[in-house]
Amino acid sequence: MLDQASKLRELVAKDKMHKKVTIPSFRSIAVVSGKGGVGKTNLTLNLAIALAQLEKKVMILDADLGMANVDILLGLVTQYNLLSVLKGHKSLDEIIVEGPSGIKIIPGGSGLGEIASIDKQHQELLWEQLKNICKDIEYLFIDCGAGISRTILGFISAADDVLVVLTPEPTSITDAYSVIKVLSRFEINSQVLLAVNKVSDLKEANITANKIETVSNRFLNIKIKRLGYVSKDNHVEKAVCSQIPFTILNPKCKASDDIKQLAINLIEGKMKPPRGIDKFIGRLFRLFE
């Protein structure tokens, strides 16, 4: 059986051969959690970096209307966000920040809440800019705020996939189930990806995922697909304090190994075909009309 390092090298080699004859496909993933404090943004950021290290082109849209958590984790002080674009001070291309391993970040923040108030012409201009920026992107992560709101539901419905992040804490499990219940009730998604964060071991990860799966299979019409788990690791907290992603600061720690496995699972997993950038933009446009 191949070890992880060998598997990563093999995956990159296969991907290079594949890219010679195909155009990169665009996949959008909305990342949500039932409550704050589960490490959703940290997981999203490091998963994006792990994919970039596998030579994928990755972008993160910081769609948290409150705090710009992606910026904080990277120690960045961004002067501009989507609000600057909406006011005509900057183009979308000018506000994009480049992160580790070449990932791109769109600082959204409060600007997302203002999109609905601009006229249709300016909205169309914004979506055209977004379309141009995303034409070479293979994975777009939309880092949503905790809980469920109309805006978050809109991003989830526009995205190809939704990734729910939770921890083994009972409150986190309950809140994650509440999010999945809403998605099932409104028939927004037929499948939910699940990532269990801050686990002691594989056994705890499986127990946590089983709890969600059991109750979902019994009461909801939605499929739960396990993407993987990330171990509780002291290196993660140290990386947060240093404002350097743990996959960069400690690439060989347990949490980094787990994140790399999540990236492999995402690439190799049998996912539904992506709808493409045009449909994603179209759905976003309808959301903010």
C-alpha cells in the first residue's frame, strides 16, 4: 500500500498528464458550520493550500459578512474588499490577495451585503469581472459565516457542493444537523460533504459522523458523504497565533497530514459533475437581484 507522500506524487503526476488534454473544470464549494468556533475558516484555508500544492488553481471568497477571518489567519491587512468594488474605487482584480502556494483570496466582508442595493448594470459588471477571474480556477471555496441566513442559503444553492464542518462537541453536532435539516427541507442539496474537525482519533471522527448520518438517514432526504477529518493538534493553535497556516508552518504535523488526505479525497472522490462558472454566476445573479 502506498504511503501518503507516494500517493501525493502519483496524484500530481496523473494530474499533469490529464491537464495536457483537458481544460480545468470549475467547482464551487460553499463551506458552512452550524456554530462558530469549529475551525471552519482554518480548515478551508489549509484545504485550499493543500489543493494548490497538488497543482490545483484555488480561490477563496471570504463570504463572512462579519469578520474577515481569512485575512486574520494569514496576518494580512487588506485595505479593500467588495465594497470598494461596488463603490467604483477598485476593480475586482485589484482587491484580490495572493496567499500561500499561490491561492487567491477575494475579501468579501460587508461588501456582500451591499450587492443587492446596486443597480442591475453594476451587478452585471461585477459578475462579468468574477467570471473572468474564475475562468482558470478549478476550486472556488466560499467561506460562509456560521449558521444559516438567506445570503448563506443563496451561496449554498449557487455552489456545486456544500461542505459542513463540525467538531465532536454535542452542540456542534446538533447545530450541524440543524443546517443539514434546512438544506433537506428546502431541497437545496441532495448531498452534503462532511468534515469532522478537532478529533482525538479516527474512532472519534467515525462516532461523530455516524451520529449525523444516523439521524439524517432516518428523518431527512439527503445523502451524507464523509470527506474526512482533521486531528486535534497543538501545532494548529500555534499556527493561528503565528498567523501562518499550519500546512505551511508545520507541513509534517498530524493536522497537515489529515488536510492533505482531505484534498486527495476531494480530488479522487466520486462527486457529481460541476455545473460550471456560467451557471454559478447565473445563480448568484438571481440571488442578489
